[in-house]
Amino acid sequence: MDDVTVVVPAYDEAGRIGPVVRDLVDEYAVLVVDDGSTDATAAEAEDAGADVVRQPENAGYIRALKRGFREATSEIVVTFDADGEHRPEDVDRLVRPVRDDELDLVLGARSTIPRPSERLLNELARLKIDVRDSGTGFRALRRELAVSLDLDTACTCGTFVLEAAANGARIGEVPAETRSIQKPRGIAWKHGRQLFHVLRYLMLAPRRS
């Protein structure tokens, strides 16, 4: 679809990024932001058919995401994790309310949120934004909104939707099942810092349903 770019931030995802791109590239433009990987992530993504932009060093998920927003040229961008957790067949359901001018940001809501710390941040965000999964990495949004976001936080949990709401975005969500992946999950120490950012954004975001 010419009006959609799927932005995939990736760091050391060789062995996973290729299938992710191949599942998407027949339907959508795919832009992989290689965040200073030390493995074959970039080459594998290119071989699978993605456009690849390279960060010279590992700068983190948020900087890679913002680079993807700047580089995308379509009206709608979809954020998609590089590890294969999301299902490509759900992209169209996320995009449709944005394309139909019903919403500016659509979240792919997971059935379960794995980390207790993420669940806490989510519950805090729900004080202002009535969505079940504010920390999902699977989103569809207008590029105009995407490039307006500062995302000056430790991660995107809670604050991505709170900042979008503060910018006047219409926000909703659709269910999005996740696929089981073989990838270790470390302790998300950044969620401790993120708590202060969520509290800061709670003072900025209007109450929205």
C-alpha cells in the first residue's frame, strides 16, 4: 500500500529480521532502521527486500524510531518490532481507522503485558488515556503526528500515547495477538526512570476516551 510505511527499528536481530521483512514487503513499504547492529541484521533486511537506514552506533530504540519517522515518506507509518512478535495480517486493521480519518493513532493491544513494571506504567497512563495497552510497539499513526513527537523519555511505555494526546491526537486501539518468540527478556531497569516521565506527561495530557 503506497500510503503506508512499516518502520522496523532493529538491533542485532539477524535470524529474525529476514522473516519479518518477507512477511510484510509484498503489501507494504518496509523501512528497517539498523541501530548499530554488530551482526548481519542490515544485510539480512536488505536481502529480504527492505529499505535500510543505518545508525552509526547503537543509540537505542527511541532514536531509531524517530529516524524511521523522519525517513518515511508515506502518509501513514506503522511501528513493528523486529523480533517477529507481531502478526503482519494485523497491520491493515490498525491502518484502516487512520486511513478513514477516524483516528490519528491506533494501538495494537496485546492480550497480555509481560512485565509487572510495564503493567504499572500502563495503568498510570490509563488515568488519562482509556486504552488497555499503551506500551505496545505495534502502532499505526499519521506521519505528521509521528514527526511531531519529542519522545524524550527512557522508553515509549505510557508516554508515547500521553504525548500524542497532548498534541491533540485521536487515539484508539484494536486487539492484536502476539506470536511466541525465542528471545530472552532482561530486566527492564529503564522502567524505573520511565515512571518519572509518565508522571510528567500525566500533567500535560488531557483526559481522553
